[in-house]
Amino acid sequence: MDKIDLVFSGVGGQGIVLMSDLVAETGLSVGYDVKKSDVFGMAQRGGSVVSYVRLGRQVLSPLPKEGDVDLLISLEKLEAARWAGSLRQGGVVVVNDRVMFPPSVSAGTARYPSDDEVVGALKARTERVYLVDGTGLAAELGNPRVLNVVVLGFVASLLPLPWEAWLETVKTRVPEKYRELNLRALEMGRSAMVGRLYAEGA
């Protein structure tokens, strides 16, 4: 692998920064050069949060070029559509299939796009769009806060990084009392994605 560029998007409180930190730390642990940058809007009020991670043999800049991103990961559908333009043609999108209405929509001053509009914006860039029920899987584990790690499990199955390295990063980074839960969340997401890729013959 010469280089892979990732963008993580969501809203404040979803754990976007931790998810991207885990990717960056896993890449570093197996010897890749890694650059990372986080952008916070009004995150404490449910505003947009975006993280960039670049992995490769040599990475000079923390920010990828617009339209050059290989993998877009979003924990909210509108945020996925918002960052669709960052994706290269033929890249991959992993989107948590749930909606979190921004304040403007809740107040009736703006309209939330339909699923067809969101998916259409993404498919204008690539056919490889995976809508995943990360929220549902996190609920099965009894803790919605592990949504980010469930979705990270989906992402782990798409990246050329050893599974053992992912497990070790989670064990190192997550506090002991939450470690087992997060390892189960990671495995659940990975298993779900592997099943989908197998069914597609990918």
C-alpha cells in the first residue's frame, strides 16, 4: 500500500475523533507513516465533526486533496452526503444508516434530504456505498455509545491492516472496564461487513 486517505464525518458526541484515532494508531503500530487532522464545528451542540487520516509509506500533508479520498466513513447520513465531494471516483463509502436531525431541521427552517437524495449524492461518486446498521448492532450490545467502534469494525475489514493490530490498539487505548465491550463491538462490525463482502463476491 502506497497511500490511503480516509475521511470520518459525524456530529458531536458520536465518537468520530476516537474512531479516527484508532485507525491512525493501528496504522502506526504496523509501520505506516500516518498524518491526522480533526475539524470541529459546533461539536458540543451536535454540529459537524470531521477527521482526516492518511496512511502510507510516506505522507507529507495531513489533508488529502478534494476528490482524492479513498474511504469516507460517516456515522450520520446527511454528514456523509455533505462530504461526498471529498471522495475519489470509485472510492468506498461506509455510512451508519440512521438520521440525526440538525437544529435547523428540528426548528422547521430547513429540510432533511430523503434517503434517495443522500444515496444519490454518494453514488454520483461511487457505486461502492455501504449503508450499515451500526446503531442497531450497538443496541444489541446494550450500549449505543459503542456505535463508533461497531462502524470501525466495518472499516477494519476494508483496510490492509492486520486484525491482530486492530485488537491490540483497542486493548491499549480503551479503559479496562470498557475493553471487552469495545472488542465485541469491533468484532461484530467486522463480521457483519465480511458477510456482506462475501455475499457480493468482493
